[in-house]
Amino acid sequence: MSPVNIRTSRAEFLVLAKLAEQAERWDDVIKQLKSIISYSDAHLTMEERNLLSIAYKHITGILRTSWRTVEGIEKQERSSGRATPREQALIRRQREKIELELADACQDLLDLLDRHLVPAAEAGEERVFYYKMQGDYYRYLAEFARRQQRERSAQLALEAYKASYKHAFSTLPPWHPTRLGVALNFSVYFHDVCASPDRACHLAKHAFDEAVGAMHAMPEHTFRDSLMILHLLRDDIILWSAEMLQDEGRTEQAA
């Protein structure tokens, strides 16, 4: 007797995705959410969007940490001269392997965004969320890419962040956690990719001041998330301001 073919419902895909999240099986989370995207004509709920973000963040986060570790070792061994040419080649090969895996993971999400999620996104929080994701994952590519590929990824990240920030500015209040998240990550882009702490600081401070000025209108259900991002913005502003003061001090000494 042949088994009965029962079509999995959207709700069941979500149950499976949440189960995979609890088991920390991130590839399975993505697999189930891709099924929902096909099932729903690329319209995800906020819960589903957050699950998608969490899954890709875990996968790429581990790889980004691994890359930084191996890249740091490679630089250290190269400068110290302790590693043999063979050992240096092995370290380089491992770094390139991680880069390939990370590029594949980033491109997988970017393809999903370009082909399905962004074209179907409604104005407001959903569109801001997806543009921000585009900016984030092009930024991750720019972190390790070389020469022209780095320039391309950095430019695409800039365009996505600009689109996200502009749309957030016109559709979301200053205290909205998604709008604050865009400001946070866009400022990190200016600091890390563009090596421009002054622009990063200016953007972060503007978002921070606007949100604090509008806190009286912040609904209770967003307070925790918004406050957490405000703390991160404040920490970055303090750190980057200190960096700029140090740079000014070094410039004065050199003069």
C-alpha cells in the first residue's frame, strides 16, 4: 500500500522551522522558511522574518568568527617569519575555504532577497527589514573580499543601506526598533568598511537623539528592543568618539 501524500501546511512548516531553531539546526530552519516563501508568494510574517534573520546570522556569524581567527593567525605568522612556506600555504588554504563557505551563505540569502522577498515586500517595516538585510550581507562580503570584488560589495551595501534608511525615515517612527537597527548597522558600515568613524558617529548620534526625543510616544511592546539598540548606539558613539580623539592627538603630535 503506497503512503498517503499529505501536503504540509504553512503552519506546519513554521512548526518545523521553530523546532529546528530550538535544536540549533540552522540549515533546516532555512529549508522550512524557503518552503513558506514558496507557499506564501514570498510574504513572510514578522515571526518568520525574524527566524530567517536568526538562522542566517548564526550560520554566517560562526564563519565570520572563524575567518577573523584564521586571518589573524595568517598575518601573525607572516610577520613573525616562523611559519614555513608550506605552513603558510596551509593557513591560506584554510582561510580561502572559509571565505568560500561564507560567500556561499551570504549569496544564498542575497539571492532569496533579490528574487523573492524584496520584490514582494510591502511598504513600511517589511521593506526596511529586507533592505537592511541586503546591506548587512553585502557588508559581510566586503569584510573579506579583495580589490574590485570588495569595492562592488561595499557599493551594493551602501545602496541597500541608503534605501533602507530612506524608507525607514519616511515610514517608521524614530524609536522603531527596525529603524534603529538600520541606523546601528549603517553606522557600523561607515566605521568598518569605509574607515570613517566621523560619519559613523554622526549617523549613530542623529538616530540616538531622534529616538530619545520621541521616547514619550514609544509603545510598551517595543520598549525593550528599542532600548537595547539605543544602548548599542550609545556604546558605539562613545567608542568611535574616543577613536577620533586619539587620531586627532596623533595628527597633532606628527605636526
